[in-house]
Amino acid sequence: MGAISHRSEPDADEARLDSWALLPPRLQALLGVLPQLSRYSAASALALALDFTIYLLLTASAVRPSLAGVIGYAAGLALHYLLSVRFVFDARATRKVEARLVAEFALSGLAGMAVTALVIGAVADIAGLPVLLAKVLAATASFLVVFALRRTVVFAGRDATTAPLGLSAGS
């Protein structure tokens, strides 16, 4: 009888690593951000729920939509900071004192607040479209701008070029 060859099959982790290596580096980097982006999305969803609730209550009370958007955004910003430092980003890797981290987080929030006010102002106040549509468009634009700022500036590690993508204190 012939000898039976016992070829060992690669385990799932090895196969995944081999498949990963076949991807272009830019796609690898993009996919490496997904775990952190998922956590950031969850934190954002909670903060956005608070933001929308306040926004809708204020606009129903005849507060100007752009002002209601700013007030709602500010409340969501405070909640988002607490969730971000706890579950999304590794604040220790930045080696920044907490006061600086809070200031940079707030500034990135102000950038998002400005985007929010501009989009809502353009869509609801100027174009006269529904306030809910204005808020959805503003939230989308703000989300993208603020995540990019927080990932690359606020919570970037001291040596961001060699830090593994997607790692955080919440991992």
C-alpha cells in the first residue's frame, strides 16, 4: 500500500494572514481601522441619540434649528468624550496631559459643531428643507470630519506611523 501523506492544513489564523498579505497596503490600512471605527460608531450613535433628542425637543419648542443643532451637539460632545476615552481610543498612547487631550477633543468637537451649524443653516434655514433632513445630513458630514480629526490628531500616538491600527484601551 502506498504511504498516506499527512499534509498539515494551515489553521484559520494562518490562512487569514496569508489572505491579508494579498491585499494592497492601502486596503489593509483601511480594513485595519474598522474595529476602532466600529467602536467609534457605537459611541457616536449614543451621543447622537442624545443630540437628536435635544435637537428635536428644542425645534418643537420653536428654537431656531441652527441654534438647536449647536445645543444638541454640545450635549452629545460631552457624552462622546467620556465614551471615547473609555472605549474607543488609547488616550495613554498619546502621552498628552489630560487637559490638552480634553482641549483637543473639544476643538475637534467645535469643528464638528461648525459643520453641523453650516449644514443645518444651509439646508433648513436657507433652503427651507425639513429640519430632520438637515440634521441627518449635518450628522453625516460632522461624523466623517470629526472621526478623521480625532484619529489623526487628538488620539494619535506619539509615533502614529508605527502604531497598529485599531488598537485602543477598549480592546
